[in-house]
Amino acid sequence: MYLPGPQAPTETRTLPSSGGATLYVELFRPAAAPRAVAVIVHGYAEHIGRYREVAHVLTDAGLTVVGFDLRGHGRSSGGRGVIRSFTDYLDDLDAALALARQLAPGLPVVLVAHSNGGLIALRALTDERRRPDVVGAVISSPFLALKLKVPKAQIWVARAASRIMPGFTQKNGLKVEDITSDKGKQAERLADTLCHEVASARWFTEAFDAQAHVKARASSIQVPTLWVIGEADPIADAKVANAVAGTVPGAEVHMLAGFLHEVFNEVDRARPFAMMVDALDGFLAKPAAQP
């Protein structure tokens, strides 16, 4: 059974992306005229429906929210977790950003991105050919290195299959006890049939290449960023994320002691929510950086 978050979307629709992909979209509108638009990028093996509480915080702060399922996730098309290239995800992000600008012409746009979504956002922000036109980004526990212990044989199989069978999948090994300590959120995740339990071979190798790209170019990021990182994260390596954030000009970094991977689903999630809203106020108070 799919358990929705605390706020239903104002509207749902579908959005075309590259390669014939069709993306499922959830839109959330504030009660008054919006001051900006937030585009949410979810993590691997999950979907945008798990971010309705985040959307509620953002609409309360006066933002319209565009949330979408990446290809191969949730209600979007494609094999579960399957991509041809990491640029598929960048294409999906571009499509969502174009929709955000269409919905609110002239308003500033911000990114809110978690885990693999954080990697996608950072990969885009460090790409001089396709940097998104945003005024800032909130990055939650980005997947910049794997902390989760994966058997060497499984890694070898993934690397070999990526070349000859890119859609080959293996169990991803994620446990609800590793994503959050909130028992209610753990139960929601276990009951959520829109999440999947696999890692595709091509995603695995493409993600590692994207991580290397971000690590090498993080100092080129030109917009303000907030990083909220679960210090006790057993999935994405918090120390690596902190080190990379330290190379980003002007980054605001919070290592949250005792927090696991999904900081916005933790028991004390009011803290990172407040940090996010404060950071957004700062993003929107500053003129956009010129490339």
C-alpha cells in the first residue's frame, strides 16, 4: 500500500523527457502568490511521493514546488533503476526545470536534492555546458561515496554487466533501519510499493563516474549551497560529502550528529527543515550569480 505524506499535491501531470521517457510530476502551490519555485530531486530507489512533507515546508515558506519521479522510479516510465547514461538524469532535471519556469515565469528557481538526487544536482551544477539557471541548492546527504558495505563480487558483476547488460539488476541492500531512526517513517517505507529494491549495473558505474566528476569540479559551483548531512549515515559516506562541500565556495555545511541517511525523515527533522528555510531566505535575498 502506498502511504501519502501530510500534503496531497495540488496537481499531478506527466512530462516528456529524452529518449521517450515519461515522468510523473507532483505540483504543490502555496496559499498566496509564490516568491520562488523549488524543484525537488529524490534519491535512488524511491519516488517523489516521499517528499510531500518537504513540499509542505516549502509551500509554507512561499514557494511553488515541482516534484517528479526520475525515469525508472515511482510512476515514471522505464525499467526500475535503469539508465543508459547519467545524463539521462540530467535530462530529466532539465525537463523539470523547464516546467518550473513555465509555471512561474520570471521567478527564481532553487533545487532541493537528496542522495542520488544530490549527486544529480551537483553533477549539473559542475557542468559548464549545462549548468541549471538556479539561485541556490539544498543538498541532503549526497551520494558522493558509498559507505554501505557491498560484497566485492557484487561490485565486479556490476562493472562487467554495465558494459554488456546495462539493465542487469542486483539487490541494492538498503535497510529501513539505515535510512531513518523514525519508526513511523520506517513503517511507511516498508509499506511503500512504489520504491524498488534493486541497483542496475549501468546506474552503479555511471554514478561512480558522476561522483568523480563532482569531486574534481566542486570548486566551480557558482551558486550558494546548503549541505545537510547525516553524520551517522551508513549508506552515503558523510565524511566524503563534508570534504567535497569544503571545496565549494561559500557552502553552508551542517553535519547532523546522530542523523542517518534521510535527514528530512528523521525524528528531529524540524532542525534541517529550519536550516533549509533559512538558507532559502538567503538565496532569495541575494542577486543571482553571473556565470
